[in-house]
Amino acid sequence: MAIVVEATYENGVLRPHQPLPLKEHEQVRIMVQPAANWVDAAYGILGWTGDPRDLRYLAEDVELDPQEGP
């Protein structure tokens, strides 16, 4: 049975945000994947078919932001 669990890493320990359906001392295999940033999470919503790196550049480059640019 595979489950996806949101957790926070603090003081060297992963702390799940909700109780897990596990028995005490049950061994598990964990794959850690940091939460996606907003660009990665939004990729595909607008139908972007280009390279994700180009989208990241367009979304995050300060020079392209009319409110923060030169």
C-alpha cells in the first residue's frame, strides 16, 4: 500500500501533518520529494508547450517584471 503524506522536516525529524495508518515499529520505505514551487506547480495550466526552464525564466526574471524592473 503506497500513500502520499505531507510532512515538515524539523530538528532532524520528518513530522507528518496527519496520523499515519501504520502499526508501531512497522518499517517503511520513504521517498522524499520537496514541495514544488509555484512555477513547477503551475506548469501546464496555461497550455505552455515550451521548455520548463524558459517558463521559469519568464516567470522569475526581475528584469521582466514591470513593477520591479530597471
